[in-house]
Amino acid sequence: MSGSESSPRPARFVSLRWRLLLPLFVVTLIASMVGTYLLTRGLSSSQTTIRDNLLRTTSAMIATCAADLYERQLTETRLLAASPAVTDAIQAGDAAALQTIARDRAARAGLDSLILTDVPGAALVNVLRPLSEGDYASSTGADLSVQPLLRAVFAGEADEATSALPTPDGLIVYVAAPILADGVQIGAALTGLYAARIAAALNADTAAEVALYNSDGVLLASTLSDSRSVAEIPVRPNEVQLLDLGGPYLGTHVPFVYGTSTLGTVGVFTPDNTASLIESGRQMSGLVWATLAAAIVIAAFLLVNGMMGRLTNVTRVAEALAAGQGLARTGLEPTDEIGVIGAALDTYAAQVQERQDALRDSLRRQRREIAYLNSILEALPDGVIVQDEAGHVVFMNDLAKDLLGSQRVVDNSSFDDLTAVVTDVLGPALAPGVYALGDPKQVEYDGRMLNAQAAAIISMNNQRVGTVTLLREITGEVRRERGREQLLNRLTHDVQQPLASAAQTKALDSPSALSAFAREIARHAVAMQKIIVEMRELTDNVDSRAVRRMQRLLPLETLIWAVANEWRQVAQAANLTLQVSIEQAGLYILGDERRLRWAIGNLVDNAIKYTPPGGKLSLEIKGEQEGMARLRIRDNGVGIMPDELPHVFTRFFRGTPTMPNGRVIRVPGAGQGLTLAKAIIEAHGGEISLRSQPGKGTAVYFTLPLTAPVSLEMGSDDSELEGETVQIKTQMLKRGWRDDR
């Protein structure tokens, strides 16, 4: 049988249309008949029973609403009695505070009256608003001790009590609760609502007319406009009455229970329209059920017929797809199970077509992207080598081939040969899959210096799939750097040695007439040395990675003494007193000694340059805080102007330090010492700040991270620090070392 032929149906085949339609028709017909019978029978039941049920239901709703209203009023009463502000005001006898609290609470809770009393029952404050919703009026001193609800509360018979008290505007229903202070009664709180307002609330919640009577049957409040007629109705609890109150009404009376007290009775009145409703219901029921039965049968037929049509469509498309007709579609929306099946068939056919089209487009796009990527990599100014995870070269641009060997030889090599060339030339520092990727490496090859940087190629799922290496020839840069380094070394040696020797000799041995000249020579010698060091530091990488490469364990106090001894002669030549203060000994840091000594020395140099002769400066270790060593360098020099303070750490910024007599201090320099000092301290993980007052001096505060002396093994060779510090006694560490002239 060919794929295009439909499958033959079995002899006992019955259409699903009839399997669904016939049972549904029978069930609908039976349900319609039973429903019509039951509804007619129910509507034909006793009219009196319907009235009784209606009034009973309404009365139960009235009781529930009254209970809810009481609970809200009781909650407000308890909150008021438990308020610390009320308790404090009663104990303090603060009538003004009680009046303010009472007004605010009454207005916020929608109460008609609020009373606070002492233990005998005298009203400390009584706020009352008229029934016409006016403002609250206040009074005090009323004696409520004879009221039953207060006596019950004060006697401890109940935690709360309810009672109705008369007022000029009508009866008010009060709820009382004791006020306690440390377990002792100090008064009572009463909240009240007008009986008329309670009746209105019950009317609003149940849509029934309500009348409230006291225990003697006297009308207290009513929501009916004809109060006289209501007052004449005899109070007969739980008895249904047919009344004429401007129209036929059904009425009954039930106990008025408010909380734990029965305050009287509640009259419940509803319009008597049950007869007309029963008749109308009887007439409508037959029509509704007949119409409903017909509608159900018709709708069922149309629904089943439509459903079967959609099933037929799905069946046809499924057979066509099975026969290989990929363009067949049902066109159904997935609004139900049949639609979901049809939409799934359509989606399947569309996805097959889309996958074929997408595969062709993807192949074209990948070819274009590969060609585009190759063009970009060839146009880069660096050599590019791409290797897979196993280290095999999969791409190398022409510049990389030129850097690694003869262009002709490399062009004729296979990718395996290129892999061997890359491994041999770049060496183990960059061999993929063997060594970890790191900082850029310099590789010398065939008389040239190459800068090589390797990076991992990461896929979308965060998996490493290969390595890319960038090559750049830096032969010229390296030669220039080496020449510059040789020039700086030669300049350092030529300037430092003769000037330093001459300055020290004249400062110590010359007569006073030549002392000033010696100091000037020493000052210029130090400035020239500092400029040379700054030139060297400008070209170095002052960052955390460079510092980590050179750091080692340093005793902080030894470092400070070394800096002090370095600048000792300079301070003496400037007629200054240099002090060292160690407030906490035994601190250790990890750092680059050369850079730290230069940075701290630069701060000392600035203090010397801008402090007049006869002044003082100090190097201080203040202690530690939160794992940081706190240090300070201060002087009593000329200080810094306030408008210059924000710029002192700006490279090449030079201020105008001025003596008290107005003379500007001129010193040599490039204006970058503080900038480099800040960079070195921050590269070590520290912070630096500066405070200054013109004419009084400057203080530089900086911190350095501490480390434990056992965190790194201290080497036995301390040659870099030996001979550079002075030996001092223990007691001198406490009072500080002074180097006097």
C-alpha cells in the first residue's frame, strides 16, 4: 500500500461524533427534567417557612455584625488602657496630656465618647461629640463610681464590662477595661458609641431596618423614618410579625447581645415581597430550564460537530506528514487539546524546514565570519598565534610567521611543524597546556627581542578551548631602555659622589663663614640626587605587582631608623632637630625596601626644605589599628596654604611656601615627589593624607599593612640594613631619639 493511500476503516467503526453526542444528549435531557422538578417543588414550599428563614438569616447577620462591632470597640478600649502614655499621664496627674490623648484616640477610632477615670471612679477626662458629628467637647470630674460597669471592673469580676448610659443626645453604649500599672489598677478606660450609630451600622451591614429597645421595651434608636409606628410595635422575641410600616414588612425581635451583656432587644424589619418573588420564580423556572435544556443540546451538538471537524483536520494532516508531504499544515491554534495536537504537528513540520534553512545559512555565515576574522587577524599590528587545547597551531598571521622565522620557510610548513617552531622559539614560559598563563614575557630570538603575551580562549560555557598568543618586536624599545638606564646610572654616580662628599666636609669642618655655603651645596646635592631618583621612578612600574616582586619582611622600626640616619647629615646642615618616636615596637611589614625608603625619605626631605633653621621635625610610629601600622612625619615649618592642599599630590604641582616675613622659599625640584611617594605607599596597600596650617607646620599621616614576623622565614643575610641604623638603648625607644647638633 502506497503512503498516499488512506488506511481502511474496520467494519465496526463508529464515529467519535456519535459516541460523544448521544450520551451527552441523554444526560442533558435527564438533568433538565430533574432540575425543573426540584426547583418547582422548592418554590411551592410554605411561604411562612421562606419568611421565617429570611428573618432568621437576617437576625443571625445582625448578631454577627453586633459582635464584630463590639470586638472593634473592645480592642480600642484595651489598646487605650494598655497605652504607656495613658498610664504615665494618669500617674503624673497630667490632665492636659490625657485630654490630648483622649481626643486623638477618639477621632482616630471613630468613637463618640471616651472616658478615663481614676480608681474611685472620678472622670479624669471625658470627651464627647454630639450625634450630629460635631467637634469633641471635654469635661472632667464626673463621678462614675456608681455605674455597674465600673464597679464590675474595679471589683475584678471581669476584664471588661458593657453598659448603656444616657446622654443629652441619646443613649451611649460603653465598654470599660481596667488600666494597670505594674499589676495595680490605677483607673479605667471607657469607649462609647451612640445607640443610634450602632443601629445605623447594623443597617448598613445587613440592609435590614433595625430598631433598638431597652430591657423594658422602650425604643432607643431606629433606622426607620416612622419612629412612632416602630415604638408602638409590641416586642415579642423570636415571633414573626407582618407589619404595616409605610408598606408591608416582616418583623421579629431578638436579644440585643453586646459583648457579654444583653442590653435589650433588636427589632429586625424587612420588606415583605416573598409572595411576588415566589410567583415570579415559579414562572421563570420553567422557562429558564426549558431554554437551558434546549441551549445545552444545541451547544453540545455544535461543539461536538466542531470538535470532530478539527479532529478530522488533524487526522488528514497526520496522514499527509506520514506520507512525506512536509508542507501540510492544520492551521489550528493551541486553545485546547485538539488545537495543541494540531499546533504540535505544524511546529514539527516548520522546525524541520527551519532546521534545513538554518543549516544552510549557518554554513554560509561561518564561512564569511572565518574570512572576516582572518582579515582582522592579518591586519593587526601584532603577530597572532592561535592554538587549540592540545597546543597545536590552528592559525598564524603573516607578521607572526615573519617574527618566528623565514616567511618562505614558514609558509611551506605544516601546522605540526608550526607547532614545533612556536614551542622551540617561545620556550616553556608560554607553552600551552604545560605552563600557566601569566604576565607578558620577553623572548630573545635571532638577535631580536620579542614581547609575548598568552591568553586563554574561553568558550560560552566557561571552558578553555585554546590559547591565543600575541607577539610584538620590542628590540628598539629594549635598546632605548638599556641606554636610558646606563645614562641614569652614570649620572647618579657622577653627581652623587663628589657633591655628597663636599657637602659633608664643609658642613662639619668649615668655619661659620663657609657653613651656609656648605649647607647650600648639601641641599642642592640632595635635590639633584632626588631628581635623578624621581626620573628613575617615573619610568618604573610603581604598582602592586611590581611591589610584590620585590617585597620582603621588614622590621618597621629598623626601616624608620635607616631613613633617619640617611637624612641625619642633611638635617644637621639645615640647623634642624630630627626626632624619632617609636610608640610601639616589634611591628613588621612586607614591602619593597628601596621604594619605601625613598618614599619616606622624600617626605622627610620636604619637611627639611620647608622648615626654617632652628625648627624641628619628627618620624613617628604611632602604633597599629585594624591590621595597619600608623606613621606620622611632622614639622613646625612654614606650612601649606589652604587653597594648595587639594593639589599637593598632583604631579608637577609646586606651591608657593612663604616665610612669616613674606619671603617665598625657592627650592629645586620637579614637583613630583609627593606623587611618587603616594603611589608607592598605595601600591603597598597603605593610605596617605596631609594636614597643614600656614605658619605652624605640616603633618603627613600614612599607613602600611602589618604582617606577622613568622609569616615568612627571615633570611640570615641582613646586609641591606646593616650599618645603616644606630644601636640604641631600650629606654630610648620610649622617649624617642633626638639627633642634636
